[in-house]
Amino acid sequence: MGIVASQSFKNVISTYLGFFIGAINTLFLYTEFLSDEYYGMVGYMLSLAFVIMPLMAFGVHNTLVKFYSSFKTRLSLNSFLTLMLLLPMLIIVPLILITYVSYDAIVGFLSQKNEIIKNYLWHTICVAVALAYFEVFFAWAKVQMQTVFGNFLKEVFHRVGAMVLLFLLHFKLIDVERFMTGLVVVYILRMLVMMFYAFSVKFPKLTFKKINNMGEVLKYSFLIIIAGSVATVLLDVDKVMLGYYINIEQIAYYNVAVFIATVIAVPQRSMHQILMPLSAKYLNDKDYSALEDLYKRSSINLFIVGGFIFLLIILNINQLYFIIPDEFSGGLFVVFLVSVTKLYDTVLGSNNAILFNSDYYRIVLILGVVLVVLMVLLNIIFIPWLGINGAALATFLAIFVYNSIKLYFVYRKFKVFPFTSCTLKTGGLILASVIVFYFWDFPFHPIVNIVLKSLLITSVYVFAIYQFNFSEDINIEIKKYLRLK
């Protein structure tokens, strides 16, 4: 776990820095400097861009990671990399042409409930293209085992850009239209910086030679579009559907709640950057013992860290809602459900990395499509009935089913299981902490209360994890940073 621990730790730092900046933007700047309508529009625009991004990327960011280590000669490798750079254009160019020709029909459908949406379709398309090629260039660096700078760009760059734009808007140096255009520019700049860095790590040598396994690569790229779309749709389709059924201001309230809960996924997102190429390497080398060890270690480590963040959120959420505008407090139930969903994600460890880089991804894709249909149906049922709470419930049910099937499938095909007795003990510790700490608070100002309660929770949780040695890797890190012998 050396390279995993080293790069994961650096990625966690940059990701939390990004989330800290994002928290300021989400909880304070957007809510104060932008109207609820435009805040909802920002959330809708970015969610729709993320939904169509896997299609525009043509699955290249996953294909590059899966097949890179299988090419052993310089000529075949350069030919493969050239293909990876050009393949997304096969989707991007026709999609832009279709949008241009069918613009009125598309915006007419999307803006039935909210007229504001029709003004920003091209903004969404541009962001989606930037997101797609950013992921391609990030994958280019990943296969060289260089994930830290790319993760910094992925988590920090666009949030700093949004913060700068929000202050420019507040001080009336730009209007709201230039703010929306500025967001698009930020994502394009991020893509370009990632491109220059990726090419500095390994400069492309364009080689137009047919690779031996072209059919397998193209088939995987085509099918992985579905996999990427499944994962993204499960994350963002709720916001897109909210824009269809309810007033767009509600998406702003939903965004705040989901952002708070998504903090739990930070360690997983950080570790995932290095778990993907390592899992692909172990699978290509058929080193299943190393694959199982990585699976178990990533599961317990992510569950412990994710569980800690889960506790800080759930046990302080009531106080947090006291310090943001009252209209956002309706997202409390959303925070709880999405937090539980993210916690379940963490305990799966490298499950996704194993599935996406194995030969069994086709069956999982079929299941994923079925589950996307299920989620859409659940949103159709629950959003008109329960609003943003209905969207959260639909997300929770769909992802719970999806994760459970993935867990079973990896066990069935590889005979590896991520859970150990320490998983059960960690779950018990998290549950006990919720029962003990949820129903009381210090009688002080909410910020003071959050700080004191967090310190208490941290002390109890870290002591229990260290004392009972739930994870050898985490205990080593605790000893290192606390200078224990």
C-alpha cells in the first residue's frame, strides 16, 4: 500500500482543500451573492454536463487505464495513445451538430418547467466537452502513476475559479451573464492545464498504426460509456429531473444538502485515482492475491475514514443548519440519506476498480442500465410526491441495490470479499457514536458547539480505532503523526 498511501494522502489533502473552498462557495457565497434561481441553474447546468460527459469522453479515460499496461512495445503503445486522444471526437462532433440542428426542440423539452434553462444549453455542452477531455488527460497522467497534480486540478481549480467569479459578481465587476460564461471558461482552462501537465509527463507521439486488439479496445470503450453514464447518472440525474418537476430554486437547496453529504466520499475519490491503475495492473498480471489484499485494505481504511466524516456530519448537521439561510434547512433528510449512501460506497473499497478493469464489465453494464431505469422511475414516483426528499430517497434505494449487486458479483467471480471482522466492529463503533452523541449539544453558539463536539467525537473515535487496531495501515499513520512508539 506504499504508493497508494502516499498518493492517497496527498490527494486527500487537495480534495479536502477543494471541498473546504467548495463549502464556502456552496454554503455562503452562492447563497448570498447569487439568486436562488441562478444558483439552481448553476447546479442544473453542471449536473447535466456531468450526465453527458461519459458519452462525450467515449469511455476513453477508463479504456486508457485498463489497456495501457498491456502494450509492451513503443510502437503499439504510441498507436494506442493516439487512438485515445482522437476517439472522443467521434462523439463530440456529431453531438454538437445534432444540438445545433435540434436546438429549439431540445431546449423546449428541457425548459418546460423553468424557462431559464433555455439560455444555457450551449454553456452546458461546452462544460461537458471540457469535462470529457479533462478526464482523458487525467487518465494519461494516472497510467504513469502520477495522480496528485491532476487530483488538485480536479478538486481545487474550478472551485477557486468559481469563488473568484462570485466575488467579482458581488462587487458588480461582472453581471450574472458574464458569471455564467466565466464558469464555462474556468472548466476549459482546467482542461488545458491538465493537458499541458499530462503531456509534460509523457509527450504524445502521434502514430497512426492499427493496434492488434483494436476490436477489443473499441468494444470496451463503447460499453464503458454505459458504465460511466450509469455511475454519473446515479449521481446527477436526480438534479436534472428536479429541474423538470419542481421550481429550480429547490435544486439550490438540494445542492447544499448533497454537497454536505458528499464530503464523506472525499477519501474514496482520492484513493480511487491510484486504485484504478493498480487494480488494472494486478488483473493484467493475474496477481489475484495482491488484488484481494488491495480490496480488503482499501475497504477497511476507507470505511474507517469515511465513518469518521459521516459522524462529524450527522452529529453536527442540526447546528450547521442554524448558520446558513433558513430556506436551506429543508435538506436535512437529504443529508442523512445521501450520507448513508456515501458511507456504503466507502466500504466497497476497490470494488469499482476491479469491475471496470476486469473481463466481466459487460454483465455489470447491463445491470447498471437496469438500475438507471429503476432510478429514473423512482424519481418519477417520489419527486412529485416528496420533492427534494423524494429525489434523495430514489438515489438511496437505487445506489443501495446497485452497490449490493456489485459486491456480490465480485465475490462470485473472483472469490474475494472486502469485509472482515474489523468491518463489523467499525460499523458498531459508528452506530454507537450516533446513538450516544446525536441527541445532545453544548449550550453555546452553533460554531462553538460544532468545534467542541467535533473534538470530542474525534478523540473518542481515534482512540477506539487505535486501541482496538481496526486497521494496521491507519494505526501506522496515527503513530507517525502523533509520534507514538
